[in-house]
Amino acid sequence: FSDSEIMALYIYSNIFSIIGALLSGFMSDRVGAKKTLTAAALICGAAVFLGVISPSKHILWLVGPMVGLAFSSIRVSGRLLAIELFPKEKIGEIFGHLGFLSNLAFVGLLIWGGVAYICAPLGAAKYRVALFTLFVILLLGVKILQKEVRDEGEDRKGV
């Protein structure tokens, strides 16, 4: 990518991020925050997987908007899910924890960089291996979300 292509892709992807933020609020109201969060994570997973298998840079014009849509949806629906799951008197504390955890996003970059470094003998394929590693971590997160987070309307005993 040239610098101008990177900037255009960034702007294009951010337009979808705005759309994703708006749509995920409506979707969370309609089907629930957990289902919306799951769908957003799966869209993100599909985008990452497309990035892993993409034969050319042109696929990234599809991947970028998918990631923009998914990331903003994950943020919106994740916060809505927190509001649904925790007592109102704890929301400030929970949002503080969410803010702190979002600052730990660099851990994903460290994992990606570490895998790419370890796989350096693979040449350019090291980036695909690193991206696939993040794909696996994302799928594990979706599995944990499905197994450990209760659906709306479930009994709140023990919460």
C-alpha cells in the first residue's frame, strides 16, 4: 500500500466504524447486547480470517470496513452488556475496569509481534501466522462469552 492508499483505507474503514456504532446500539435494543457482541466478534473473526487467507491487498478493502464495523460494535455492545449484567451502583466501577482493560489492548500487539518474530524464518508468511494466532484468540473469547456470560432474562441468583 502507498501512503495515500493507507489513508484512504483508514478513512473508508472509519466510516464503517461510525455505522457500526450506530447499528449496534439499535441491534442491542432489538436482540440484546450479548447477541450483538457475539455477532460483532464473529464479523471481526471473519475479517481477520480473510486477512489471513487473502491472496492480494485488494481483499483488505473488504477487511478494513469489516474490522471498523466490528470494533465499534464490540465497544458499544460490550458496554451495554456491562450495564445489563451489573447492578447500577457498580456501573462506574465496571466502566473504570473496562477503560483500564481497553488500555491493555497493546497485549494483542505484543502477541502479534512475538509470533511474527518467532516465525521470522517463514518470511512474509510470518504475518499470516501472527494474524491467525489473533484469530484463534478471538474465537476463544467468543467461546468464553457464550459459555460464561448469561443471556438476558436468565435468573440473576448468585450475581
